[in-house]
Amino acid sequence: MISNKGKLILVSLLLILVSACSSKDPDLAIGEKIYTGACKVCHSQGINGAPVFGNEKNWGPRKAQGLDVLVEHASNGFGLMPAKGGKAELTEDQIRAAIKYMLSALEE
Amino acid sequence: MKSVASKKLASKKVVKKALAVVSITSATLLIASCGGGDKAVGIEPQVHTDALFAVMKADRTNYTKLIIQRLGPKGAGAITPKEEWKDLENGAPLPAQMFRAGAEAVRDLNDTFTYSLQSLWPINKQNAPKSPMEKEGLTFIKDNPGENFYGTEELGGVNYYTAVYPDVAVAAPCVDCHNEHKDTPKTDFKLGDVMGGVVIRVPL
């Protein structure tokens, strides 16, 4: 039989565990929001040659170039991609967060 | 000498054995005919239309990158991509026009599928949605950027699988041309907007 104090400790431990498991990197959460609103329209399925979200073949060589290069490409336009995907109001931080989110979909 | 009773018993046993053999043989033949051997299985309609769209996307992207960009005004300057390309000696169809040309050619080549580029705001009214499912699909992809629409419909007594894929304003010329065109019903397209959709239809 567990004492009331023991039950309280157990419940507290469980709450800590649940919150630790469910907490997202805040950067990724912002990135996901930017991705959904601005990037998904092309990147979800490779419109106009856009690297497809979660596609290792598309993103592998790009990931190897480093985040700063990818941010520069997305911000200024690259190949068939218009600058900021046409969303001129996006800041560099927002673009960085969106790219980090897209990279997070790849396997380590 | 065997008695009548034992003769009857013997014949019953023979009949039972015969029945057992026939039953086992029939069951074996039934199982073999149902489950045996390699059987061709059809492709899921969504897999089929997604594959078709992948080819269309790739060809359109390559036309844009390898022909329009490379040989057009921003590249070698050898061709002039323009809606009225036929009026120019070095005119070239715009990517959307090349896409439509492909759709027309496919219509002439086969009847296993059709595809078309349609819009809720077409410059040419013949490219407006015609069936309720086309309208539903175009509305869905406009309201859910990045998503595709899939459904089934009956037209002229035939059941079809209908898929609608987004057509996105990926370059400034797409936006500028549509916004400034004399026949456009919409003048505020922006880069990244879903301007219309590719409708692929496969008879079931």
C-alpha cells in the first residue's frame, strides 16, 4: 500500500516525465509553423523541383552544404526557387527556423 | 462365407474411404486453384495518379530549367517564352502551355487516363472546372496548400478516380501574366499561391 506522500511523489515524477517527453524544441515549433504557412505548398511534393520534405535523396546533398548556405539560398532565391518562396515578409530567423524544421525530418 | 451383415459393413467402409479420397482431392484442387501461383495485382489508383503527376512535374520543371531559363531572356536569349509564341520566329511555349500540349497529346494517344490544367479563376473559361468533383478538388487544394485531393465520381455511366494536384505560382512571370491579362478574373495572385490544379482522371 503506497502512502499519500509516496503517491504524491509518484504523480510528480510522472508529470515531469510526460512534460519532458512532449516538450518540443521551440525553434522547431516556430519552424513548423513557418513551413506550413509558407513552404509546404511547394516542398511537400517537389513543385518546380523543390526538395521534398523528408526526402533523404533530395536533402542529403543540401544538408551537407550547411545551414548558413541553405538560409542564404532560400532568402535570396536559388535555381527555380524565388527569394523566400515569394513571402517577402519572412525574416532570416524565420527562414532559418523553417529550414531547421525541414532538416529535422531527415534521419540522423 | 461372409455374412450379409459383414458384407454390408465392408461395403460401407469402402464407400467411406472413397468419399474421403474424393473430399481430400476436391479440397486440394480448390485450394490450389484459389491460392496457388503468382497472380497479377492491380496498382492502387492513388499510387497510379501520384506516379503520373511525378512524371508531369519532372518534365515541366526540366522544361523550365533546361529550356526556358537556359535559352530564354535570362540565359542565352535565344528564345522568347511568350503566350503568343506562335507569332514569334523564336517564340517558345510557356511551361503551362507546354503542359497543356502534353495533355492534348495524351488524349489522342490513349484512353486509360486524362489530365488537364484547370483553375477556379481561368483566363480561358474552357479551363474552368466542369464536374462537381473538379470544383471540390480545386477548392480543397486552394484551402489546403501542399495537400492533394482524391475522390471518385461517375460521369456518363463510368466510374472514375479523380485526383487534383496543386498548380503553384512559382515565378514572377506566372503572377504578373495572370494578374495583368485582359481576360483574368483575378488580379491579386502572389508568389506561392495555388493558382489552379492538375486534374488526373482514371477510369475504374
